[in-house]
Amino acid sequence: MENLTFTQEVKPPDTKKGPVKWLKDNLFNTWYNTILTCLALVFLFFVFRGVLTWVFTQANWQVIPANLQIFSIGPYPLEQIWRVSYVIYGLAVLLGLSAGIWNGLTRQITVVIGCLGAIILLLPFATSIREQTLIATVILAVSFAIGRNKDNWKQWVVVGWVLSFPWTMMMLHGFGADTVSTTLWGGLLLTLILAAVGIVACFPLGVLLALGRRSQLPAIKWVSTVYIETVRGVPLIAILFMGNVLLPIFMAGDFQLDKVIRAMIALTLFSAAYMAENVRGGLQAIPQGQVEAAQAVGLTYPKATLFIVLPQALRAVIPAIVGQFISLFKDTSLVAIIGLLDLLGIGRSVLGNSEWTGLQAEVFLFIALIYFIFTYAMSHVSQKIEADLGVGKH
Amino acid sequence: MTENENITNDPIIICEDVHKWFDDFHVLKGITTTFKKGERAVICGPSGSGKSTFIRTINRLEEHQRGTIIVDGIELSNDLRNINLIRQEVGMVFQQFNLFPHLTNIKNITLGPIQVRKMSKKAAEEAALALLERMDIADQAYKYPAEISGGQQQRVAIARALAMEPKIMLFDEPTSALDPEMISEVLDVMRELAHSGMTMLVVTHEMGFAREVADRIMFFDEGVVIEEAAPADFFDNPQHERTKLFISQTLQH
Ligand SMILES: Nc1ncnc2c1ncn2[C@@H]1O[C@H](COP(=O)(O)OP(=O)(O)OP(=O)(O)O)[C@@H](O)[C@H]1O
Ligand SMILES: [Mg+2]
């Protein structure tokens, strides 16, 4: 007789389903679901037929390629466009180095951006744009190769990123006689700058306000609370108007902040209040025992906050924070109201040109698509970050 | 009970008439006692009697409102520098472990030495690995707290406290949150620590451990120490009715 083993390997039941099985289980499992599915398909067919016919036969897309440069940089003077290129090259160096040093997410993002560069190369853009894209993509690849496994460069790259903000601003503006006034900044360039400055500046401010609101010191607590509640009680448009109209009145003498800077300040101050409330939500989720354990090993309040409380609080509210960043990105379109030519503002000025009147649908759809691409990328990256940090696991 | 050959005559914690209120609620009603270097004291008593509150006043997780507490020659006052000095000398282990969930076990342990004691990262990691070895969980160093068992987590927490090289260790019911089969692994570690000469204040209901390790058992009731004695006297010859009741109840389990 053969030997029988009592512990047999048991395979987990096969729970994977093919697409047909999935359709059957989810869309056609009962007679009324089948009817609903068919009705929905008919509905979608009519909607999409309309949209697709319009997109492919009726729409006049000529307006987009003809104004691509305007959409990208607005009225920024062409002979100064090398400034924009240099900014992009600088960022490509930083991004490439970062991707080389930190693997994982940074590398994925960089690869995606590199692919975008390659796509632009293949599309029929103007030669100068393709040339600059080629240079930027090559710089990206080279810095990536250089940065590989250079662990000890980390802090320098971080310093580089921090400095990239003032550097970008100064580079775009220029020094001495040869300057480009911020009134000439526009298009996607302006939108991205406003959003980036707003995001980077509102984050630390929001964290400080959130900590302030929970402070033991009554003065700090009171100031933070009043600030947060006041700003949250006022619409962003009102704050933009106030920045635009009131700030120049308050600022005595000849010194005047320019319009773009005022918009940046308004956006930052506005977002910081919401950021503070998001962060406070995270702070409240941290059990008291965490602080006590940190104190018990002798960490001071600032160190306990920095190493124990904030990392846990922030990762708990990553979705809310990224949601806030996405709103901020879209809210930059409100600066069109105070006369700045951001992506949306520039779209309206293009439509004001008699050559392109009546093409609202094409222009706004294009602009919406650009906003969507950026916000979707932000949302996707946030999910990746959560997965990388193991949120919810430890 | 084995004789404690490490106990000295030098006082290391001196409590004089310590009072504590939570709002109007009088939790500690005049605790006066002295702990000697190398002494192992077990604190027991019914729930709500102020045991946790008392040991938490010793590293200032709770502030006392009257009386004096002197730890290793430093008086606890509102002076933040003194508080931080004392916290470096006093390790604490909590009932709920309170490990930092976003840090690996080894980073939980090295954070204090690196940030507070200004140790180099390399030295701190070596010391941490040695401690984990001593706790018998060296293989768990690079996992996160959520990935190991409760008994292992509590041993990481003990290692975290020991990494600061404290002179005194406070334990607040270190085994109460553990499944029964994990209690002994934590008690073994604490027993080993006791024999190494550490000054220990342990709040626990583990009477076997108390009888074996303690030099003195303090019985708390409603914010006062109503009886304190060596384990032999405490268990075999309790003086107060409340103590007798408590002992008969805990020994039933
Ligand atoms: N932060 C606080 N605020 C108000 N009251 C508190 C606070 N902490 C503890 N108390 C009260 O003080 C009393 C003593 O609490 P303590 O935690 O010291 O008791 P304990 O002896 O450790 O009890 P247990 O065995 O349940 O842990 C309890 O009545 C408790 O409700
Ligand atoms: Mg307690």
C-alpha cells in the first residue's frame, strides 16, 4: 500500500474572474440589472456620439496649435524665452539627480516626465520647442545617470530644491536693465508658478497655525484661531481683491509689491487656513501616549513634535492635504479676475482676438484638459505616496 | 525570594508629602517615601487608587501640586531643564507599549540616544542591536511595531527605555495588555533587569513576580500608601483589612 500523507497542500480557491464573468456578475446578473445596463449603454451612445462627432468633425482645433506659445507663457517676450528654458534645464538637473538618489516614486515621476519630453519631440511642434525639449530630456537623463547611488548628495539636492524657488523667480524676472516685468508673465507658466509657490508656502504656514491652535499659550492659540476662522469665513476672490486694492494703500511710500507677488501672498494666506485645519485633524488623531512616550525618553516639545507627532499626523491626512493642493491649483484661475493672465485668463484673451471669436468650446475644453492632467497627476502621486509610506499598515 | 545584593543605602528618589489633584479630585494625598539606589519596589492596589499617577509624577508626566520630589539629586519643579535632565535618567514602560508606529523597532530605540544623548547613529544602532539581543528579539530590529506580537512590542519598549541608559526604570502595568502566554517573556526580561542592579518601580498585579523580585511592596488605596512591607511580611502577615481583602482577591486568580 502506498503511504498516505495526512497534510495535503490545499490551494486557495480560484477567485480570479475573466472579463466575461465579471460582466455577467456585475452588469447582467438579474433581469432588471440587464435592462438598466442596456438603457445606460443607449444613453452613453447618444451622449458620446454627440461629443465625438463634435470633437472630430465640427470643432475648429486650429486655435490651439496657433496659440500654443501664448497658452504656455502668455505675453512673455519671445526674445527672453531662453530664461524659461534655463529654468526648465535647472529643474531637469534637480529632478534627474533626485531620481538617481531616491529610487521608487521619484524615479517613476521622472520617467513619466522624460516620456512626456520624448512625446513632445515626436509631435509636430515648432523646431525651437523641440530643440529645447531635447536638451531638457538629455539633461534629465544625464543627471539621472550622475545621481545614481550618490547617497551623500542628498542634503545638497534638497538645498537645491529649496533654492530653486528664488532662483526660478529671479531667472524669469532677470536683473538690471534686462528684466521681464511680472505683468508679462502668463499662461500655464504663471499658473504653475502661482500654484507651486502657494503650495510650498502654505504648507509650513498651515502646520504652524495648526500647532498654534493647539498651543498651551493662550496668546498663540488665540491668534491662530482668529486667523483661521477669519480667513475661512471670507471667499478667496475677496482676499484676492483685498490683496490687489488694499495692500497698495497700506504699504506706505514708493515701495510697492507687484501684482503677481500680491496674488501669491493672497493665495498662500488663504490656503494656509485650510491647511491648518487639515493638519489639526491629523494632530487630533495622535494618541496622548505617543507624546508621553516621546517625553519619557527625554525628547523636548519641539523634537517630539517634529519626530513623533507631525510625521504621524501628516501621513494620516495626506488625502486631505493633497485635496487642498488640488483646490489651490484650480483656484489660481481666480487671479484672472484681478487682471492676471494665467492659463484661464490667457484663454479669454485669445478668444477676445477677432481671429478666434466663437471658439469658446475648443479653448475651454483644452484648458480644462490641462487642468485635469495636472490635478489627476497630483492625485495619483498622492496615492502612490500613501502606498509607499504604508499608510494604514504601520 | 532571592536577596537583592545590589540594593544600597543611597537614596535616589525622595518623595515628601506629595499631593496631586485632577481639578477638585484629590488623587494623591501626601505620599512620603524614599527609594534607594538598586531597590526594586512593587506598587499595587485597587483600580483608581493613584498608582499610575504616582509613578508618572516621578518623570513629570503628571505635575504634583504640593510637596517635593527629588530624583537623583534634582528637584522636580517647573524648570524645563530639570525636567528634561530627570527624564533622561528615568526610563518608563507603559501598559499600552506606546511604540512609535511610523518607525521601525530599531529606530524606536535609537531616536532618544541620537536626539537627546547626541550619540552617533552608528553607535546608537550598535547599542540598540545589543539591547534587542538581550531582549531576545534581535531578528525583529527592522520590522515595524505593528508587525510583531504584543510581548515582542513590550520588549522593544523596554529596550527603548534602556537605550537612554537610565538610572531608574518605571513600569506601569507592563503586562496587563498582554495575552497570558506572552506575560512570562516580558517578566523574564524584567527579572533579568532586576538582577542587573537597576532601580525599579513596578506597578503590577503579578504577585508571583512581586514576591520573587521586590524588596518592598507598597499598597495604595485612595491616594495613600496604607501598607508597605517586604514581600514575605506583606503576603503572609498583612496588617490592614483592605490589604487582606486585596491579597485574598488577587491570589484567587
Ligand atoms: N488625566 C486625568 N484627569 C482626570 N482624572 C484622572 C486623570 N487621570 C487619572 N484620573 C483619575 O485619577 C484616579 C487615579 O488614577 P490612576 O490612573 O492613577 O489609577 P491607578 O491606580 O493607576 O488605576 P488602574 O489600576 O486602573 O490603572 C482615577 O480615579 C482616575 O479616574
Ligand atoms: Mg494605572
